Amino acid sequence: MSSHGDPIPMIARKSAGLKGEAHVPGDKSISHRSLILGAMAVGETRVTGLLEGQDVLDTAKAMRAFGAEVEKRGDTWHVHGVGVGGFAEPGNVIDCGNSGTGVRLIMGAMATTPITATFTGDASLNSRPMARVTDPLALFGARAYGRKGGRLPMTIVGAEAAIPVRYTTPVPSAQVKSAVLLAGLNAPGETVVIEREATRDHSERMLTGFGATVTTEQTPEGRVITLVGQPELKPQTIIVPRDPSSAAFPVCAALITEGSEVLVPNIGLNPTRAGLFFTLQDMGADLTFENMREEGGEPVADLRAKFSPNLKGIEVPAERAASMIDEYPVLSVVAAFASGKTHMPGVKELRVKESDRIDAMATGLRLNGVEVDEGEDWWTVHGRGFGEVKGGATVQSHLDHRIAMSFMVMGLATEAPVRVDDGGPIATSFPIFETLMTGLGADLGREA
Ligand code: S3P
């Protein structure tokens, strides 16, 4: 089932070369943060290029429920914030749909204000672990009442008089780090988060942009991020960069589809996000970064991807995992068309995403004729080489947008078509996926 309605079966068939420019939507991580930080600033934040995927629309709705005004006029989203500590108590349950980022960041943002809020989501979100966020929030003085195993639906009772926290994240997670930093906004004094492995740093960058004092120090313990509490956040004008995690799909499709050449302009290459592109280059992909520049303090480039018939399987460095965590599903598809094995260690987090992504991809790859080995925190795809991948199977997307899109990419280059049972979840992060891909010449779409 898709998160909002009947399942949408989809099919992808072997395609002739993909050609043209792929203008992918705004970055999902930055879009969520623009709305949440805008709602915590005093005055009006303006956002253009916001991802209008269901995940972000659910966060917009949630921010309204906490008292911020959020509306789109023309191409610009206007967020009238209520200030740090200014959230109102929502009159109803907050439904974050499919979005782990949405719910975890919002829980952090409200946990140090003395209000109570109940959160829920779809079947995928309600099965994901929340203790990783509610454990540190409890240190601030917030209380959480959820289902067994720390699952949603869950009620958070915000701290009456929050105390600042020093917290080492037990898992590499930008969502956990961000929840702690957002909670720290309404605690007096310094809140410190220590992460052993660097995860995406959009919260640190954007908090600084909104006028908070955030410092980051690299120490033997890891990255130590210190936030000075109770700032007045100043409204910002934000141009959301395009999402490298969405760019991954047309890029990977071009690499495996004979005769392709696709340009994906204006992609953020923040080093905490760009791991996939370096991995593809290591595999021998014809992928180049053109027109490298800085925009809004972030490296940006136009990506040019060409059909690459001689990809080689590689050992993906474990220390790169956090910088490409959302891209392993589509990487595993590219690996199927490479020669030799691609081994992906250090990826336990894949098991607690929108689905168990190792299990979902391994099952679907095997059904389509590709051998996969897996352990708790690693997996290996045995590449068959270009022209040697059978396809022909229907794969379950498990309410996971990236599983659905990955198998649609796969079907463009397999001998027989690949189907997914439900492409509905694609709308959470990439609502224009089908139009964009067919515009490049991909033979994919809904099946009657
Ligand atoms: C995100 C962080 C990642 C990522 C998710 C978006 C964010 O999750 O998988 O799609 O915006 O902070 P974790 O931080 O849990 O690894």
C-alpha cells in the first residue's frame, strides 16, 4: 500500500539512451530544516526551491499545528515563526506520514517547551525506532510515552525547565544530532553533541545561518558540536539547493543505460552528502563534475553522466557510509551491472530506514537474477556485467520511495522488465520522478 491511497504498480522496460537535462527537486534534508528553523525564528523566513514532496508537506502542516504560519505565495514559501520556546500546543495528533526526518527533528524542536504533542505516521514510520531520539531528549527533561520498543504513536511531554545536555550519539545519525541541537535551542547554556562519524551537517550550517552560535571541533573523540542555547533566531531567505540523493537516480540510470548522456545541473556536493558520486567514479563511471562553484557556502556542480559499460565492482569504504547512506539502494543496482563484487560494509543503519533496505534490495535483486550476500551490517552484490542482468520480476517497495525508484532504474537496463508493487511512496521525496525520467527517454511508468 502507498502511504496515502491505493498501491500504484509501476513497470520499467529496457530503454534506449537517456538524453537531456534532469532538473531534480530541492533537497529534502534542507527543506525540512528550512520549515522547522523558520518556525522557530522571530519573523518571516522565505524559502524558494522547497521540495514539495509529501514528507516536507507533512512537516509544513506540523509547523502550522505548533502555531507557525506557513503558506506558499507564487513560488515562495513564507514561514512566519513564533520564536524559540514559542511553540503552541497542537490541538490534534501530528501525522508525519512516512518521514523519519520530519518526526525526529520536530520531536527535538518541541521537547524543551512545556507543551504536549502526540506523533504518528504510516506503517513504515510507526515501525521505526524512536528511542535513539527520546533517550537524549529525556536528558533535557522531556518525557516520552510510546509503544513497545519506542515506536510511534508516541506522546512527548516537553520539559518544564530544560537543562542543557552533553550527548554522544550511539549511532551515526544526523537526525539524532539534529534533534538534540534543536532541543538545545530552548535550554539555557551550552548543549554539546559528539558524533564519532561525521553525518550530514545541514543543521549546524543552517543554525549558524539563522544566527545561533554553533561551533564544531574535530577531536580524537569525534566531532564535537556546541550550541549556545536560547538565541533569538533571525528569519532567513533560503534558496534550497537540488537534492544529491534525488540526482542519484537519473545519474545511475544514465550509467547503466546504453547510449545515455544526462546532465544534472546544480547539485550540492557537500562532502557529508556526496559519497555516492565518488564511489561511482571509483567504479569507473563516466561521471564528471562541471562548472564547480560555491553557492550559499556549499560546493555545487553540474553532474554529467554517460553510459559506462565497463564498471568494476569495488570495496566501498565503510567510513564513507554516512555520506551516502540513502544511496546504497541505487548503488546496489549499478553494482549489478558492474563486473566483479561490490562489498558494502558498515551499513547497519540501512536496516532501520523507511524499510530494511538491505533486505528489500537483496530480495529484489535476487528475484531479478543477481546474487547477493548479506550480514547484519554489510552486503555484497555479485555484479553480472552489462547486458547480463535478467530482470523480469515484481519487487515489493515496502513503503520505501528509494526502493521503488531503484528498481525502476534497474528495469531500464535489464533484459526483461522490472515491476514494483507500489510506486506511491516515490511522492514522499521525488514527486516528479516519473515525468523527469520519461522526459529523458526512460520507458517507465504506471501499469494499468
Ligand atoms: C536525514 C538523515 C539521514 C537520512 C535521511 C535524512 C536528515 O538519516 O537517511 O534520509 O535529513 O537528517 P539518519 O540521520 O537517521 O541516518
